[in-house]
Amino acid sequence: MKEGRVVEVCVSERKGEQKHPIESATLAAGHGIEGDAHAGSWHRQVSLLAEEEIEQMRAKGLDLSPGAFGENIVTRGFDLAALEVGRRFRVGEDAVLQVTQLGKECHDHCAIYEQAVDCIMPRRGVFARVRRGGTVGRDASIRIDPELDGIRFGVVTLSDRRASTRLGDDRSGDLICELLEQALTGRVIARKILPDDRSAIARTLLRLCDEEVCDLVVTTGGTGLSPRDVTPEATLEVIDREIPGMAESMRAAGLAHTPHAMLSRAVCGMRGATLIINLSGSPKAVQEQLEVLLPALPHAIQTATGIPQDCGRPVR
């Protein structure tokens, strides 16, 4: 089923303790459930288990309270078993989660296993990262949204001169969209043309990463030496980590065409699971720079999600 409901939300203050139900919880992007011991900057931030699976265990005579299997979110009517690693889905009004692991290996048998010689979390549990935060409580909706499928791109053009330009006249932005959609399985979900204003650029990048759930945001313009070229500063303001090799590769390749390439101050980095890449403003430079980056982008986007190579397929 593509839509169901949240039955319980559970947390524990310490690892190794059984989780207990609470009325509602705050999901924090890139972290997990605030106040839960298993939240953090790793791939198993939130665990989910279907109530239908728990009921089968109760039918064996077990007295199971919510959170007994270490699950954060208990669902009903939502086909968790049909989710694949990498799939994004909505929980409540705002939150977006992305599946990072199916099942897990249990190194020590829990008390439930000792009672029933079985535990469903290794086979049926689903683990996820929080891509967009929000509040979730009992009876919140949980649903698949096709709008979240595939790689999601944001494209931002920076130029005082072109700030009032219609999107159809933005040659550099058009070229970025064309090249990305040709080379990668995804689509442009947001485009902006902004003046060279550092605060406005930073706000837009934050919105594309944290609210629009973009996997990749590409800017064009504002990377030079002019006093109004502030795209790198705005990017550094919002990213968590730089990816210097990408920017260095663009500059090195550009030197084969013009010595002016060494003047580029372009920055590449990550905010959470989103890549942000600064490109120069001219269509010619955009073409040259993306040709350098495109071979590495699929792997970069995949690893930036935090999904491990061994995603822990359920034990059968």
C-alpha cells in the first residue's frame, strides 16, 4: 500500500534500553528523532516496523509493548516490505525520510528472541535517514510520493544584470538543466535567477537543500573577483564540508582553454546529503566545467546520501 498511518512513535534515552511510546517527536534533518539514543550522523537514524508484523509475534503468545523491538515508528497499512534502499517517503505534514537499510544483523539475541526463538527486526525492520525535518505523532500519515523519486536537481543563476531575466532567456541555466537531465537519471525540480546578494543566495541554497530535498544544487555565476561576486561566500556559509577536488579539477581543466580559469573562486561542498556546485557564468565555461564533473557525479550523489554499499538486505 502506498499510504498508511503512524500507530506509535517510540524513543529511548540510552542505547540498550527498550524504547517507550511518546505522543509526538521532532524529526531533525540529518540527525533523527530528537532525544532518541540512536539519532546521529549515521545511516540508521530512524527505525520503522509494521504493526501487522508485530501482531504476528503477539499471536505466538508474546506480550509486546510499543518499542519492544527497538523500533522508532510503528506503522499500519503501509507496505514497508515494498520499500527499496534509496526510496524517499513522507511522514506527517513535513518530514521526508530516505531508506538506507533493510533489516540488520543481530549480534546478540534479545529477550524477545529468547522467548520466541525469533525476532522480526533483522528481517522486516526498515532503517532511514531524515532528509527533511518535521513533527510526527500518532495517526500521522506515511506515504509514497512519486515527486520524491529519482535524482532531484536545483539550478540557481546569479547575476545582477540577469536578475529580472525570464527563465527562458537564461542560457547558462538552460544548459545546466539540459546536461544534467541527459547525463543523470533525474529532473530539475527548482530554478531560480537571483541578484548577486549573499544573503539571498544563502537563503535559497538552504531552502533547496533542507526543504526541497534536492540531491544536487548547481549555481552559475558570481565566482570571479568582482566585489559583487559573492556566490562562493554564500556557499561556504551553508555547507558542512568542502569537496576541494571537484573545484580544483574544474580550474585545472579550464586552464587548458584560458589562463583566466585560475581566477575562479568556485566552491563545491555538501550540506547534509546535498551536493552544491558553483559553476562560472558563461555557457562556454558551464559546458567545460560540467564535462569534467559529470563522470564523477553519480557516485558522488550516491555516497553523499550516507547509504552504505552493504545495505543489509533482510535475512530470509
